[in-house]
Amino acid sequence: MLLDDKFIYLLRMGDNALVLSQRLSEWCGKGPAFEEDMALTNTALDLIGQARMWLSYAGEVEGRGRDEDALAFCRDAHDFTNLLLVEQPNGDYADTLVRQFFFDVWHHLTLDALTRSADDRIADIASKAIKEVAYHLRRSSDLVVRLGDGTAESRRRVQDAIDELWMFTGEMFKADETEELLAAQGLACDPASLKDAWLAMVGEVFDEATLTVPAGEWMQKGGKQGRHGEHLGLLLAEMQFLQRAYPNASW
């Protein structure tokens, strides 16, 4: 069963990057400033490249002949295993920024742990991806500080986004049997072990940005097990349209 669990874990890593990349690509040509438009697009490109690496390896482990394209474009919403956080709508720029910041902190901590995976391929992918994600984290952290400690309007919008998205952060640290098994084998990290470091990093940025960590403890969950809201279905309808309309089409 270890191979099945490894496939699931690789799928989760790939789906997180894929879905967030699609969300960020929706900003292309609509960014609040030219520099930010380019930055969001480049981050999306980084994530799509990471998704390809994870999903390609997942297809090899599964052994059913599905490559990264088949896994990306030929699965239904209930087959996706991404965190609920990354599928949340873009909203205004503050919503997009806070979603990115929460994910970047978790992503960087996770990839850092995976660079020490007993699986050489996982460690190699993580080592490549973390170089890009380090930039993502620096950028989102800096923008949270700039807007949080900026005007009254920018601070209000960022704080509202934090309060709205906080309930999607707990899922990042909720381990299930797959993650527990792979962590015991040294292949993956126990997500629960990342929580304290994540809270410390988020708290440090919020302190500098004069923002407040929400007090709410109730958290949404289920994305990793394929239970999603309507947002993912709408996202996939657009992302998968061409392949669904013209199966096996190629350029």
C-alpha cells in the first residue's frame, strides 16, 4: 500500500501547485500595477512547473499510463486532493495576497523538510522548487507588511482577508493516515510538525505589519480527501475545457 500512499501524496503536492497556479493566472492582464501583474504571472509559471514535476512522478508511481497532462486535465473535482485554501476565489488583491502568503509559508516549510526525504526523487523536486518558493515567500511577506502598515484602507482590506481565510489554514497541519505512514518511512514530513514554525513566521510578519492573528480555532477541512466546494468545480471547468471538448488534442 506504500506505493498508493506515495501516489496520493505526490498528487496532493502537484494539485496544490496546479490549482493555485490556475488561480493566479486569472490575474494576468488585470493586476493592480504592471509590476504586480508580471509578478503574479511569474509565480503562476513557477507553480505550474512544480506541478508538472510532482504530477509526472505521481503518474510514474501510479503505473497506469497517466502523465501529468492526464492527471491535470482528465480528473473530476472529487479526484483532486489540493488544500481548500488554494482553490478560494481571488477576490480583491488583498484576498489573493493573503492566500498566497499563508500558502507560501507552509509551502516553504514543507519543501525544506522534503529536501531530506528518503526518496531521492522527492528530495530533488523539493530542492528545485524551494529556490522559487523562497522568492514567493519574500515577496508575499513584504507586500503583507507594506499594505498592512500602509493606509487605513489597505490595512482594513488585508485584515478582512486574513479574517476570512484563516479558517482554511488548519487543514495544512492536519495529518491523515497517508501522511503519517509516509512520515514514518522518512518519505514525507508530518504536517503537524510544521504548525509552530508556521504560526511563528506568520506572527512575526503580522507584528511588523500591525495586523492581528485571528482568534478563531474552527477550521475547514476535506480538500486533501477530495471534498471541495463549488469554487474548484468552476475553476476546473475553465482549466479543463479544451481537453474535455477535444480529447487527446495536441498542438
